[in-house]
Amino acid sequence: MEALAFVLIVLSGAALGFCLHQVRFSQPIKKAPGYGLIRMVVFLYSTDDVEKTFKPIISDWHREYFEALATQRTWKSRWINIHYCYRFAQAMGLCKAWKLVGIIVKTVTSAFSK
């Protein structure tokens, strides 16, 4: 009986060690995509704007991203990150700012080319 208990303890310890090894030495857990963006938005925008505008974007982003990862579609997950970064920039109004910069550059270069 003692021998059986000893074997069970050794096997359970080995199984636990294997599980800890897998958790510890497999890929490290990374922050979800958009984590840094949402932290920046919380600092820059009102709570109401964050809840109504940015949180739904992050929610959709996470849902689509983790669905792609669950189905082993790495390239789709990368495309989803690019797509939602652009959507986030649109929501922040950065796309309009870049358009304005483009118009200014075009005006300045046309003024100097005359």
C-alpha cells in the first residue's frame, strides 16, 4: 500500500512538474491587442467618449482577434490588428489630421514649385 501511495505521489509530482514547465517555458502571455491604445485614450478623452466610442472597438477587436487565433489563422490575426489600429485612429480623429497635413504639404510644395 505504501509503495502504491509513493508511486502515485511521484507520478502526480511529475505531472505537476510537466504542467508547470509547459506554462512557464511556453510563449509568455502578452497583453491583448489595443491595450496601450486604450490606456492612452483613457488619459486623453472623457469617460463617456471612452465607453461609447473606444470600448466597442476594442471589444470587437478582441473578439475577432482571438477567434482568428483559436482557428490557427495567424495572418488573419495580423490583418485584424492592422484593421483595428486604423479604426482606432479614425475614432481618434487622426485620419482627418493626416489629411490636413497632406493638404498643407501639397500647398507648400506647389507654392515653391512656381
